[in-house]
Amino acid sequence: MHQEIVHNDILVSTIPISETKFTSFFLDVNNLDRDIERIGERITQLTHQLSTIDLFKPSFFYSIKGTMSKEALLTKMADNLQSEGFVESNFIDSVLTREKIGNTCINSVLAIPHPMSLIANQSALSLAIAPEGILWAGNTRVNFICLFSITKEDFAASESIYDLLLDFLEDTIAQKKLLEHPTLSSFKKILRAY
């Protein structure tokens, strides 16, 4: 009997599996302690990633139609965070100061603006998808803007977002799909697949 697996995080098998689209572990009964430890490490990593992905909240998602300046977008994002109590009024000034020191675009795809220090009241990641791009630094336009507002307490746990965003930077097919149909649920689904 063959049953197709639609969704999972880890596939554990006592039979070696050569080809799978899922993270798989061969559980060798002769090395059970080692293999259980490896599986535990992966579960811990996945738990951190999933909790980090949950920092992207629908009320802080923006699909930008047309053009907008970097400053206008950051102000809009910061004002929304402030109105929801996630940050204080000094947050936008700290973000703009950080941008003046050095722009936060990684390349022509992604910018990760953030304040000078961890000053958020509650952690959240604001996401803007701009199919036409936002002029960020010089002549560089970015399509994806992820504004970090992270508390000191959540900083260590949120570091996995960088790994996910680096995976996303390499995934041009996912980027193209998101630019055609920019939704937060699609973005989160893509991150969960990494």
C-alpha cells in the first residue's frame, strides 16, 4: 500500500530513503542514541524557525502598488507598529538613523531595516512586497522589505530568520511567484518549506 505524504516537517524511517523532498532521517537501530539526538536537534531548529515565522503578522503586511519612497514606507510600517503598541514613537527615528549610517539592502531583492538597538516592546516582523520596487540605496530597488522590531528577550530566538531570508534570496522562483501574487500566507508557506 502506497500513501502519498502531503505535509510533514521530518520524515523518520528505519529504511534508508534515497530520494525525498522532505528532511529525512534514517533511524539506525545500531546507533539509536546518536540518531535520536540528531532528530532532537532538527526538531529544536524547526521549532525556532516556526516561532520566528509567526512573528510575521497579517496586520504588519503590505502589498505595495505603484511607487513609494523608502522613508514613506518605513514611516508607514513603524506607525502601524506603534499604533498596535509594539514599538514607541522613537522607533522610526532609530530606523532612519540606522539607514543613514549604512543602508540595509542586502541586494536588489531584499532590505532588512532595523533600529539602532533592540527597543521593541513586542517582537514582530513587518513585511512589504513591492513588485515595482522601492528605491533603497542609490539606484538600487528592492522588492521585499522586512522591518525588524525585536525585543531583547527574543533576539536569540529570532536569529533563525536570517537563515530563512538567505534561503529566500536564492529562491528566484519563489520571489517571482510572490511578486505576481503578493500575500503573507504565501510568503510564510515558502519560509516553512526551507
